[in-house]
Amino acid sequence: MNKVELSEPVRSSFSISHSVSDSWTMSNYHFHDSYEILFSLTNTTKFFIEDTMYEVEKGDLFVINNMELHRTVAPPNVCYERYVISFHPEYVEEYSTSETNLLRCFTDRTGSFSSKIHLSE
């Protein structure tokens, strides 16, 4: 299977991509100047965010802020399909209010926070 990547930049500060690959390698940790939401459509991948390793399952949603080092590891010859939304915090700030801070899940890392949320069907 060849790597297929569709990307539709909505604004320069916002992008959405859908990727399918069977030979995914990310050897180094990295970070972005934007926030990231990753939604996995497949199993068997490992996602490292800072000092935490997550086993990735179909239906997992990850929230990563612009300061968190992260990387993905997928076994060879395993299909890895995901959606990724990237945006600069300023893009969302204008929609937040004092009652609804839309960036809180990216900035509040207190208590038993987990970057992974498993969504049901």
C-alpha cells in the first residue's frame, strides 16, 4: 500500500489532513508551533507524548499542545490511518469565552491528565 495523504488547508493557521500509510517511521521526537488533534482509525500504533507511551486503538483521540514533544511508532507493514487537525491557538481563542475556554484541554496538564481519549462508536 502506498502512502496516501490528503490535506486541505482551511486557513494558514488551520489545517486538516487524512493519511493512510503502511510504512510509517518517525524516528525523532518533534513539536510544532501549533496545537494538534490526532484521531486514529487503526490499532497497533504507539504514540509517545513527552514521557508517556500510549497504545493507540481505533477511535483514540489525542490532544497535543505546541510545547509537547511527541512521536508515533508503527510496526512495519501495518496500515496506519489517521486524521490530524493542526491549528494555532489564536485561531480558536477568538471563539472562547470566560465560561468556555476551548484551549483548556491543550493547556491544563494538572492531576491525572491524559492526552488520550477513547471515543466509542
